[in-house]
Amino acid sequence: MDIVSALRTFLRVVETGSFSAAAHDLDVTQPAVSRQVAALEGHFNTRLLHRTTSGLSLTAEGERMMPMALRILEAVEELGDAAGSGGTVASGKVRISVPAPLGLFLSERLGDLLAAHPKLSVELMFREQSSDMIEERLDLEVRLGSVADSSLVCRRIGWTTAFLVASPAYLARKAPPRQPRDIKDHECLCYNRAGEANAWSFSNGAEDISVRISPRLTACSAVAIHRAALAGAGLAVLSHIIAVPDIIAGRLIPVMEGFQPSRLPITVVYPSRRDMALRVKTVLDFLTDTIGQDPSMCASGADRPWNG
């Protein structure tokens, strides 16, 4: 038995949730997948998966094997990196989780990275909340705000810039707020990032002010809130990544400019810095460099491109 191949098959079964889906992903037959998993269970003399009519689930032994199997496959990939071109060729897939606006920003720039590294591939997943990185086999995750999980390695790579905006149609009906306390008189559209839907925070450079809101619309997607704001449904706090093109075009208008939404740290997290595979390091460096080149995500402050 090729134990590396069997481990890779086992992980794909767990990831997809079925033998047939794993077989499709691996371009093999379903019986071949079943044989690989059965051989792995026979090798370790333990059942790794519960098989029922309703689906598959990990046994306690399978749960314990998952992180070790991931480490083994990462080590094998790193050996492959080291064996090729003196360890200078990044190859394999890197799985990244990012908030949707930042994912859109990165997707427009990933072409250059992939062109420079022909053997590298990237799987980009849009998530507004934190993930279980080991369980979901993520190599990197970009998080906004503080990171509570002390078991992860954190690298701060930038800061958010956001704007309180509304459409011209909405502001024709309602006078724009001048200061945070005026927001209570407005329709609020809230991007519910990680369950935070009851307050907005602003800063005038000297103090931070938190405002309680009762949103008329809440969504776990910033893209959905962006579309609602364009349609004139109310005020929204939007990332510069999706707001600035509409501000420049006049489709959205920034309001209450003396009090800007508070900036949040942009942090990349990953399970371990030891023996990081070249493919992961390559993408991590790309994230750091790409975000660092955007003035609106630097620590010093934000540009106002619509002012010329």
C-alpha cells in the first residue's frame, strides 16, 4: 500500500463527505477510493470512518489521525519543493479563506502570481467568519479585527479602510448624518461580520465612538449590503475595495466624513510557522506584498481618490 496516496484519499473523502465525490475529485473509480480507505484502516487496525445510509463521519480515531495526516502530506509536498530546482519551485495547491471584499481584490491580482509560478494553484474561499483551519485543510486565512485563537501564528499585513455611504436617492429622502448620534434617525444596512450587527464604531482622530444601531437589513455578505446601498435602502459601512469605484462614479456618497469608521487590523493566520511549505510561503508573501502596496490598507491612513 502507498500510504501517502491512501492518506491523501482519506482526507479527500473527509473533505468532500462521500466516496463518490472524492473519486470524482481524484479522477479514479469509487471502488478504488473504498479500497484505499479500507487499506488504510487495515494498516492501522482501526476504523477511521463511520459509514451509514445518511453519510460519512469520522470516528474518534479518525479525528485524531486528521491533523497528523495533514502534517505528513505537507512534509511530503515540502520534500517535493526541495527536490525541484534547489527548492525554488513552488508547486501544489494553497487553500486560502478571505472575507469577500478582500477576496475580490486579490482575485484581480492572482493572475500575476500564477503566471510566475506555473506549478502553483490557489483555492480561494470567501468566508466572513473564522474557520477551523485543521478541519477544513486551510493553509492560510485572512481575518479582520482581533484574533482570539492563541494556537495560530498571526502576521499583521495591513489595516481596513471603510466609509459610511449612501446612494443619492436615499440622501434625497433623508438628510445625511453630521455626527454619530444622528445615525439613530436613519435606515442602517449592516454587514454582519462574525455576528457583530448591533454597533458601528467611528473615529475622528482624537476619540473612538461606538454607536448602537437597529439595522433594517442584516447580511453576512458585504457584497449583499453593497448592492442594497446602491439600491437606496439606507446607510452602509463598506470597505474601500467595493465602495471607492461607486464613490468616484457618484453612485454612492460618503457621509459624516469628520467621523470615519474605525480601522481594523488585517491579519493572516496559519497553523504553524515551522517547516512552512514553499507553496504556502509564496502565497503568504504575495498577500503581504499585495496588501502592502495599497495605500488605503497601510497603517498610516487612507487615500481619498475621488478628491483627485
